[in-house]
Amino acid sequence: MPELPKARVKQLRSLKQRKGREELGLFVGEGPLLIEEALKAGVFPRYVVRCEELMEGTRDKIDAVVARCRQEGIEVFDAARADFEEGADTVNSQGLVGVFATPVYELDNLLRREFLTLLVLDNLRDPGNLGTIMRQAAAFDCDGLLLLKGCVDAFNHKAVRASMGGVFHVPVISDLTPEDVMQRLSSAGVWPYVTGTRGTSAFGVSFPPRTAFIIGGESEGVQPFWSERDVIAITIPQSSKVESLNAAVAASIFLAWRYQARR
């Protein structure tokens, strides 16, 4: 297989930064499992890079993924360890990364759906939490994630890795303002529910066909904006032993409850 060109080494290095990902419209998915999940979802990497030196213990899996990529006409490059690690982000890499085009979605298209479940994420800073939310969103048929300004990048290496392939199944729309989201949800007739430690128990609510859950980040919660608007506050009943639930755990519970009700 051809050696990774120096221009691609430079590109991989730039994709570690949000600015680079946004300018190039690309992101990195790391590991054979993630690339395999992308292929299952019909999402094909622009190119794939492997490092023979790091493939110990995963060679058979990587060989199978590489063979599938070549079958699909996807470029596959070999890289020396030093060059490969310019793009890899894990401490103990498995020796395979794929470079993907960042998907672009239109909120108006989502808002036309007759049945709709959205997550609006506010002040979410941790990429691992966001990745886990993307994974659960895929598991429970969430129709899209709306990320407000200030949230971590959904295509951050760690977020993509933590999504376990969920990033390839759930539309993500970023860099939104709460004012814009509220206006567009209201215009489309989508009911917004603000989640937190106070409000009506979510388990006693009959959610309408078109629903959005607004979930705050790990330490700050949602912005004061939401408490000043005509929205319904809901909560997950819990003991007083902890102050609040982790954002990813809370999102999973709301989505699972919603999924069961829709079924």
C-alpha cells in the first residue's frame, strides 16, 4: 500500500484542532470498530491510514476493515508510527484511523417530521459525555442533537470515539443560540421540556409526538434563558444522596422513556 503523503500527515495534525476540522470539513474516526460501524451505516471515509507497528492484537480485525475499504475504492495508506501519531489521539492506538467528511444537516428538514424527538444540549463541555449521548441517541432513535454555542465539538476525537459509531447515525447541528432554537421549535410546534433537578416527574408526563428535551451541562446546567421562557420543567426522581445526574445518564433515561412510549 502507498505511504502516507506528507500533505496528509499535515492534514491529520490539523484535524486534532476544532479550527482545522471546521476549515477542512473533515474529522477523524479512530480504531477498526469505529470505521466498521461507519461502513455499516453507509458512511465511507475519504481515506484510511494504518500503522503496522501498532496493530499487535488487532491485525485480523484491521485487515478485514482495510479489505472492505479497498473493495469500496477507499484510499488506504501505510504510515510510520511518528506520522501516524500526528493524527491518532488515543494513548494506546490500535493502528487504524479514518478521515471522514463532516455531515451537514438542515434543522428545517428535521422539524418537518410528523414524529420527532430532539435533544438540545446547553453548556455541555465534556467530549466523553457528548459521545455517550450520541451513542444513546442512536440506540433510542433520537432524531437529532442541537448543540448551543459553547458546547464541545461533536467531532472532537474523544467525542467521536465515545459515540461508538453513534455519530454516523444521528444528525448533529451545532453553534445555535437559545433564542434561535426556541423560536424555531415554537414555530414548528415542537414542545420544549427543560430538564433539571426541579419540575414535574418525567415519568408522569405524556409527551406529545414532537418533543425536544433541553439538557444542561455537567456543572452549569442550562442557561437562565430557559427558565425565563414558556417551557415545561421536568425532572428524574432521585434520592438526596447526590446533587444531580450526569448529563449523559439523564439524557439516556429521558430517551429510553420516550422510546418505550413511542413503541
